[in-house]
Amino acid sequence: MSTTAFDNPFSRLPDGQTRLLGVIGHPVTHSLSPAIHNPALAWLGLNMRYLAFPVHPEHLHSAVRGFVAMGMLGFNATVPHKEALLPLMDWLDPLAQRIGAVNTVLIDPQGQLRGYNTDAPGFVDALQESHPVLLAQTPVIVLGAGGAARGVVAGLLEAGCQQITVANRTPERAAQLIADLAPHYRTAHLQSAPLQENLLPLETCHLLVNTTLLGLHGDPSLPLSPQRLPKQALVCDIVYAPPETPLLQAARQQGLATLNGLGMLLHQASRAFTLWTGQNMPVAAVRERLLGLL
Ligand code: ATR
């Protein structure tokens, strides 16, 4: 490992054997993924580069064919491509299929596209790293029923969680999420609810996860207070900027444990990194560098 390379990811210039990785999104300029992957690649001395590609939805198919034609090793996808990538894959990981979203693609040596979802296990990795809990005995409330919620709920179910309430402004969407996932996790008890504080089982909830983007800079905060949660509850937000959303601030002030979305961001990246390189990302060092940048 080379500290110099880590400090300066471009200390070794690309050459004829450099493999290319990247992230596609629209927009994508805000993505932190290049700042996560390039230092990690340099740290491990891997001759690879990770770039951000702004891909308009109507160019998704041609962009992906181009990546295959150019011999790229793989790529991540962010909004709005995660669902649209599904039918373009030659092989789908069963979890990605269940969630209905692909965030990591591996292009194998035959040019076949293999689609994965690392958001789901990435969330659980981040949770277990910061606050190890026995998920089988943890009643959970997930706020939101969009793409991010699908990843979080599926990750929790895969990790053995048995009791999840999905609360959403549009309850039909929460019911659909449950209808899609429940058949694969028959022992789990899943229920949907409207996003209304007085209708949620907060007193018995040990893990509350906000997957809506309410609380992002400039956005209104959630219409929900953590006051009725028990004192052993952990409150998570998938948002990492600001590092403490109004929900996390209220929970902390109440003496509850909190976790923002940075760990999930790092761990979904770490899982993708391993799929592409076969190596472990130096997560602690990458986190330290990222915190400096943020
Ligand atoms: P993502 O992929 O980030 O989850 P999404 O699929 O657009 O994005 O989902 C956004 C989530 O935030 C949804 O659960 C959405 O609720 P609806 O399904 O009712 O739209 C939720 N959300 C967005 N704005 C909201 C608001 N002002 N109040 C409550 N929930 C909101």
C-alpha cells in the first residue's frame, strides 16, 4: 500500500493497460463515488480509474453498449438509471431483481453485463459496523417507499429482520413495496402505514430509518418527531449532507443513537469495489479522506 498514491490518486498516470470504471447519472456532477473509488484504487496500487459520466436517460442503452465496446470493467448507476438498467442486463443478481434496481454492473471478459444491488447490503454493513444489532429481534419502521426504501427494506429482510413497518405519504406505494418483497421472506411480518406520526408504532420501534430526502439541504424536514421512540432506539437517515438532518438532531438531543447516510454510501461502494477488483476497499482510510473533503 502506498500512502503517497492515496494522497494523490493520480501520482501514477494512466497507461495502455488502465481499466476504466465509472458512475452514470443525470445529473452526476455531485457524485462522491469518484472521490471514494480513485483513492482506494490508488491505495491498492490498481491500474484503474473511476470517472463520472453524465448520461441522459434517452442515451442509456447506447452508453451501456459503448461501455461494453470499450472494454470497461464495470460501472455504478445513480438516479435516474437504477430501474431502467434492469432489462439491459445479461444476468441479474436475485436481490437486484427483487428490489427492481441495479446500482452496480460488472462487465465480464465476454462482454456480458452482470447487474447487482449493493445499496441493500451496504446499508446493513453500515448499520452493523456502527451499532451492531440482532436484526431478527429488532422492530423497524422505514419512512418512504421509493427506490432507496426498497434497497433498505430488502437489505434488512436479507439480514433476517422479521418486523418492518413501511410508512409512506402515498400508502399505496408502501403496500406495493411490501407486495413485491413479502413473497421472498415468508416468515417476516411486513405492514404498510401512512406517513402520520400518530399512526406509527413508535413506542415499540428499535430502528427508525428515513429514506425520503426530506431533511436534505434546503428541503423541508420530516413531519415526524422521534419523541415516542424507546431509549434504546437507533435513528438512521440515508442523507449525509447535512451530516445531521433535523430528524437526527432531534433524536440525538433526546439521547438516542443516530447514524447518517455516509456509512451506507461507503459500504455500497465497498461492495461494488470488491465485485470489480476482487479486493477489499480500505474503508476506514477512505472514510477519513471523504470526511476531510465534506
Ligand atoms: P428515492 O429513489 O430516492 O427513494 P423516489 O423513488 O422518488 O426517490 O422516492 C421518494 C420518497 O420520498 C417517496 O417515499 C416519497 O413519497 P411518495 O411515494 O408519497 O411520493 C417521499 N417523499 C418525497 N417528498 C415528500 C414529502 N414532501 N413528504 C413526504 N414524503 C415525501
